[in-house]
Amino acid sequence: MPLPNIPHEPEEQVLWSTTSPGSGASLLSRCAVPLLAVLTAAMLGLGISMISSATIFKSGNHYFWMQLVWVGCGLAACLTALLLSLPKLYRLSHWGLLATILPLGYLTAAAVAMKLVGSKALHFFPCAAAIKGAVRWLRFGGIQIQPSEFAKIALVLFLAAYYGMVPREKIKSFLHGVVIPLGSSCILLGLVLLGKDLSTTFVTGMMVIGVMFLAGVRFRYMLMILVIGAVVGTAFIAGSPMRRDRITAWKHPEENRLSESYQLFRSQICLGQGNLFGKGYSKGYVKTYLPEAHTDFIVAVIGEELGFVGITGILLGYLGLCACILVISHQCRTRSDLLLCHGIAILISVQALVNVGVVSGWLPPTGVTAPFLSYGGSSVISLMFLLGLVFNVSRRNAKAIWSEIGTQRILPRNTDRSLPKRSVNAFAADLNDSTKKTK
């Protein structure tokens, strides 16, 4: 399906938020940005320290220093996203979507070839790397990149740009509200799913559903999409013996603790050993028998060493991050900015919920990292870039609020100072017309 051309953001925009300029000076609004920065720094700092605790007995300080490098790259990505022009990003978002579809298609072709021929097929696909039978990474020397993580950025930008520019009446139609955006999204999600990355497909798919709902797509279309998605997901799980065994082992972890449920069983022991306050930093011992403790199961290490208090702290941290993003979105003056913030909040919250659910045994085991806590360059860089976009939106909101306040200050005394759903340019035009008529 051809990707639609996103038009340039018009200079005169209809105000999307009903927030008045004066509300921009409220304490909660002013604290949202610094609180978001503080919470992000705290989560990253906790993640680095717990990665060091989880790996120091096996690998020394290797993963500690590597995570510091990834966090530094993430800060650079965050600053880059803050300085970019959001209107230009919206206008070029369909090209960004295409730029992520190409490497995903390349990895899918490598995965199909490996399934048909064997691991020797990867010799014909330079840079494609297979780990545990899944071809999800591009390897450049000693650096591995997971394109599906950056596909989240491209997709949330594309959806925000598309629904932000399409008139609300057209969003209600099946063609403009569902076929065009969902068709483009399904191409990307299908490639991620064919790469045996069911967890990323689920998290990104939930973001797509959330943005479509907030944009105003009809409920009956949303229900149809959910049913189709559930059928496809069930068929994908049922068609794989490995996934069926995982579901069976997840239901009975004690009976399969030496085979399929080994990781889940050890994770639950870690959480149980932590009790209320944990065993203390770097004093846990069950973590040494836990596979992938520094990546997908870093929350289990936190549970063992920091206890229930530590788990509660990271849950409150995720809740605070999403709350700050939603407060920033409440001040948005355009639909694109609003949907972008909400899409990012959905991505972070769903990914955190899935990771904690897997670690605790509430959800079946699947490979998804804990946002800002787990080891991994692609995850940290993509998440920090998304937060940079949120800071960029906040900067645009501040400029719009001060412009509106300045416009209200120069209005005649008998003018209604409440903020209607009109653009700032319209206020200035009315003011010029009234001045000419007075003369």
C-alpha cells in the first residue's frame, strides 16, 4: 500500500487543547518537564547500578561501562530530538516509516532463508545476526542494532502526523480513518512479527490502537481491528510448537522448572527472596542462576536486592513518567503534538507493564526490556529519542502559551479574554481589523 504524503503543517492551526493560557503557569504544568527529566535520570541511574550488580560476578564491569556508553548515546539522541523541527518531522514521517521497513524486510528475508536452508544462508545476508534462532539484529563490527526498536519512533511519528492533518470528518470514514494508516502500520508490524518478535509487535500494536482511538476512529472499526489482531496473534502462537510449550510451561512453572520455565521459576524465586526491603544492593545470590538477568529480567534482580519497596518505586517511576507526558500533552495546541505525546506514553506504559508481568509470571514469557532499566543500546537510544520529542513538544507549547498571553495583554479592555478554539493568527487579524475600523 502506498504511503500517503503528509502535507506541511499549516501556519494557522486550529487550537486543539481547551487549556487557557493562564493554566500554563500552574504549578503542575511548570513542574512536568523538570520532573520528567529527574525521573528519567533516576530510572537510568538505577538501571546502570542494577546492571552492574547483575553482571559483575560473571563479566566484571563490561556491561556497566557499555551501558554508560549507551546512555551517553541516548542523551545525544534526546538532544537531537529536542532541536529538530517537529513540523518537518511530521512532513517527512512517511519517509521515516519507509526507512525502517527496508532493514526489517532485509532481516525478514534473512530469517526466511535461514529457515529454508539453515544457518549457512546468513552468509548471503551481510550484517544480519541470528541470536537464539531469531534474526532481529543488524551487526556492524561489535555493535548490534535492533531495527524494530526504531520502528516504534517512525510509526508513532507517522500516525501523529497523519491523524493530525486529516480533517476530523474524514477520520470517521473507513478509508481515511482505518485503511490508509492501518495498512501502512500493518506492513511494519507484519515484518516485525515475521522476525519472531511477538512482544515488540504487541507493544507497538497497542500503541497503534491507542492513537487510533484517541484520534477519533469509530468504535466499531476499533472492535473489528481488535478481533482480527487477537485471531492473528492466537494463530501465530498456535502455529509454533516452541510458543505452545511456553504457554503450557507458563501455566505450570513448578512442573517445568528445569526446562521451559527455568527462567520464570528463578525470577519468581528472586522476587520472593526480596521480601519487603530486599537483601541489599549486590547481595542477591539467586540472580546468579537467572538467565538474561541484566536485560529482560532486570526487574527480578531489583526485587531480590531492593525488595517490594524497590518494585513499588519503579512502578511509581513509570507512572510518574507517563503522568508528566500526559500533563505536557494537555497543553498541546495541535492534534499532531497531542497524539505524539499520547502515543509515546502508551509505548512506555505498555512495555513496562508487559515486562513486569512477564517477570512476575502474570504474563507468558516473552522478550521485552524494562524501559530505561534493562541493558541494551537500541532500547535506550530509541526511548531517549522519544523523550526528546516530548521535550520538543513542551518547548512548542511554551512558545504558544506566551504568544497567547501576549496577545491577550494587548486586547482592548472590553474584549472577552477567554480562549476560544481559534488560532493565534486569527486573534492578531481581528485586532488589526478593529484598529483600522477605529481609525
